[in-house]
Amino acid sequence: MTPMLALPGLDADIPLRLVPRAAKHRGARLAKVLIDAGLINADTLPARVGSDHTATCRAALTAWLNWKLSGLRCLRPTFSLSLSEPTQGDPASDGDAVTLHGQIAWYGGGGTWCVGAALECLEDIHPRLGLTVLRVIEDRSWRTLPLFTASTALDVAMDTYWYGEENEEVALEEAWGDDQERREEMRSGMVTRALFDATFPAWALRGAARRRLLGHRALAAIAKRMTCERVRSVIDDARALARLRVPERALQEQDKEGYFIGFAGVLAWSPDDPVTPRVVDDFEQMVGEGGEFFEESGTREVDLSGPADLRAWVKDMTPWFEAVRLIDGLIFKLSDRDWSRDRKGIA
């Protein structure tokens, strides 16, 4: 009989992961700041705390963000926190107290949702209602987690296909001049303005139809007349989203080079939308080949020598979290189920 051999094992007191003393010290300082800022508490602290304080901080921050963004069904935002310390020779590195700096970045993540039927239904129920809901989503998403919409697709088409023009005519002339046969052959294989106009109603394209949005009072009055709970819920969410004071942020002001490609999702018009998915693919391929792009929806530098900067960021992000939850809810409601039965939503 072959004898059974016992596999060697480690004593329970021997740590499975070794953490350098400097990293442990940095993690401890970060933990203190997070505790003082209120982000590490009894609810966010992991059940088991190990010797790696940075890992503990990461788990606590994840729990805090999951709490702030609980209930999302479409959008999948992610966050990162990178740490840095002054290098040798930096005045901030002199003395016993070394300043710890951090950069918080957030990113979008999601999928593709078809919202055209719902928005056209709202537009049928009341003129400019679908337009207003769409514009509110677009505006607030660009302040939080940008979405790729019909208007974005038109902007990209003008920039990448049409040499900055409103349609493809200049691009065709540049390529083939007066050769009509070649021009039409090229036109048949490209995204044209006629394809946009056939896919989207004019009001869905920003700048194509200059119509005023419905105001808060008008939206409230329309909501009161609704017999369809889903339509009323969409209007209420759009009103709440529009009233949020979310600071404007320009992607080009983030000192980033290249194109922004970190869209949190794509709002296609219909399951057979021939424009939006194609423009997204062409845009990502073009940017990927060029190599100049960035994905951060936002960044914030924070001084982690104390909790003040972190508390300020949390305060500034309060309307951001609320806006993301409302946008997520609107996307879910607009893309969920068949909207054809809701076209008579007014009592």
C-alpha cells in the first residue's frame, strides 16, 4: 500500500501577503484621512481587516460608492484613486509630516439602449415632451457620465466623414470632383445626411430644429393630466434631473489630449438603427488608430494630508450621484418594454 504523504502547510500566524513598511505607512495615513472624512465607518469597513491598509481602504471606498450608487440598472460607473508623495528635494517632503496627494477619476460603463419609441411616444402625447426629456438627459449626462446620442452621432459624422460640413457633399467633391458615377458609388457606402434624416425625427438632432424646451411648470401641468403611471414617472424624473444643480464641466478643460471615448452608453433610436452603432464603431476605430484619446469622465486632485479636500469632493459629488441615479432610471424606463400602448397617456 502506497503511504499517504501530508502536504506541508504554513502556520496560521504567517501572513500570506507581505506588505512593505512604506506601503503600510502610506495605507495607514490614507485610512486615517478616510475615517476623518467619514468614508470609512461601521457600514463600509470590511468584516475582516488585514495588514494591508490600502486594501482595506479600497474595500471601504468600494462599499461607500456602492451605497451611494445603489440600485443602478443600466449605467456602471467606476472610480479610481491613485496616490503619490513628494519626491526627494520637493519642499513638501521636508520634515516629519509628508503630504499625501491623490487623484480621483471616474469612468462610464454601460451598454446600448433603444429609446426612440419611448421618446416619440412622449412627443405624440404632447409636443416637445420627447424633445425636452431627451435634451435634459443629454445635458446632465455630459455633466456626469456622457452618453452617445443621436446628436453625438451627428457631431461625429460631421467631424469624421463630412469635413466639418452639414452633409457629405464637400467630402464627395473632394474625393471625386465632377465624376457623378464615382460620387454616387461613394455615397452609397457611407453614412449620409439623408440616412440621419430617415432614422431620426428632426427634433432628436440638436441644432437641426430650434424648438424651445418645456419649462418646469409646463411639465408639472402635463404630469398632472397623465393617466399612465410610467409616462408620469418619466416626466417627474426629468423634472427632478433638470432642477439639479450639477456643475458644468468641459472635457477639453481637463488638460487631456485627444478625443474623449469614455461614453457611459449608447442611446440608439431603434433595434435596427443603421446610424448610431455604425458611427460609434467607426469613431472608436479612428480614435484607436490615431492613439490620442482619454476615457475619464472627470478627475479631481485631492490633498490627503487631511480630510478637508476629500470632504469637499464628497459635497461636490452629492448632486452628481443623484443625477446619475435619475439618468439611469430614465434610461431604464425609456428602453424597457413596449411603449406603443402608452401613446394615449392624457386623461
